[in-house]
Amino acid sequence: GAVVSQHPSWVICKSGTSVKIECRSLDFQATTMFWYRQFPKQSLMLMATSNEGSKATYEQGVEKDKFLINHASLTLSTLTVTSAHPEDSSFYICSALRTDEAFFGQGTRLTVV
Amino acid sequence: GENVEQHPSTLSVQEGDSAVIKCTYSDSASNYFPWYKQELGKRPQLIIDIRSNVGEKKDQRIAVTLNKTAKHFSLHITETQPEDSAVYFCAARPGSGYSTLTFGKGTMLLVSP
């Protein structure tokens, strides 16, 4: 199947710093990627839709200035958590669509201390 | 927008028993319904999907049924094994191409030996 790679797998950062998470489609071009947040024992909550070459579309309640998304190429989307706080600690996971099927990255465990 | 309800939230069965997970959706325009399996700490993986022009699809021990009139679809796992233990997510997507998936809240399936 298609491969989506997410990096890093885990990161610990201090409050107030920014963290960048990368999502790459390794063997196909993805004009659209999706960023999700997953709390323990909970479902995948869509944060934003990343569109190559244009602005991301954010879901209601997601702060655009806090979660910066850049989709500069057909194989790379990045999510930057700016001025991170402990409440931003979570599991972030991206996905990319190839035809109808969604392929997920391995996720990033963010811990803000 | 689409709303997907999934039940039960947890399901415990004995090895060899069958397991059924049910989902309902709200948007009659939805026409693609995948099921994902997520093992602890890992990415969701597609296990089976069904489109709105089909009522049932089977792949070895797993099957999915779709009732468009009632707007619900179900995952059936027969002869369960301990390695089936995971969180299962249903999803629905209206239209085609690059529209996003809306996920159910997930079902934690525990298969006891």
C-alpha cells in the first residue's frame, strides 16, 4: 500500500516553544492532506485540511495562528504548534488520500512540559 | 456536515466468538464507508470498505454490511482471535475525490483467549 511518513514520532518540548511535525507521502502525490488530533481512548478529530499551494482549511474551534499548516509540495505538509502549552499535549496524526483510500502517518506524540 | 455514531464503545468477546460493531451516519450523500483498525500506539489501517452501490462485502473473517435506507453500516468479525484486539473506527465520506472522512468515536474490541 501507499506510504505516509510522519516525523518525529515523539517530541517533548518546553512551554512557549514551537514544534514542527512533517507529513510526507513517499510514493504518491497528495494534493490534500489531513491533520488529526487524538486524545487517549478517543477518536480522530479533524483539525484541518491541508491543500497544496493554498491556505489550509481549519475546523471550527481550531486556532489557525496556533496550528500553522504549510503544504508547499505535493508530497509534504507540515504542522507547526506555536507557543505550545501543556494542554496541546496529544497524539497528532496526518493522512493523505490516494483515490478513495486514506493512508495515515505513524503519528506524533507531543508532550509539552 | 456529516455525523457518524458508533456503538458500542467497548466490546469484549471470547476467542472464537463473533463481534459486531455498528455505525450510523447522517448525510445521505455519503457514499464511501471504510473501517480502520488501530492497534495501541500505531496508525489506523484500512481493513475493509464499502461503497453505496453495494450492500455487503466480505474479506475472509471480516464483512461489512450497508443499509442505505436506514443509513447504517456494520462491521462483522467472525472467529475472533486475540490479535483482533484493537480499536476499530468506522468512517463516512460524502462525494468523491478529496473530501474528508468523518470518523466514529471508535470501538475498543478485546478478545480473550
